[in-house]
Amino acid sequence: MRHVPFEIQRVYYLYDISEGASRAGHSHKNLQQVLIAMSGSFEVHLDDGREKRIVRLNQPQEGLYIPCMIWREIHEFSSGAVCVSLASLLYDEADYYRRYDEFLLAVPE
């Protein structure tokens, strides 16, 4: 994976998700991530604490790099969508901001 800007430590999949369901709703303190729509499509809502944007993923040859300290939510899963996540770190609950207000307090000015 020559275009992934970190050493991949963990790979996991989101699948069998009901149409219209949402996932994520968190930020990472240190973990970097690449999301890929291996099948179907979904929207990734990104927020750095100042600006927000939405990226629609629907091509398996394209990935979305998400650096640390970006709030992310995944919405609008199509039927049969499969999301692959490539992560720079192993799972560590201490690396998460799960509350948006706590994330905003941690965003550098």
C-alpha cells in the first residue's frame, strides 16, 4: 500500500450496516486512518473543530486519509456497503474522543 502515509497496524471492516445507519462519531488523539469503500457507498463527515466537509466514497481504488484530531462520522451507507479501515495503531480506548465537546476542547487554537 504505497499511498498509505503510515505503517498499517490494524485493518477492520464495517459491513452488514442498515441503509441510513451511522457509524463512528469520534476522533482519535494519535491514530491515523484510511477509509475505503470496497463495495457500495457512504458519506464521511469530517470536522477539524473549525471547518466541516463531507466526502462521498464509492470507488474501491480510492481511499480517504484521516489524520489524528479529526472528528469523523460515517452516514448514508448504501445497501451492501463495505467500508475497510486501515489504522496506524492498534485499538486503544484511551486514544478516542467519544464526546464532541471534549474533542473541541482539545483542538489546538
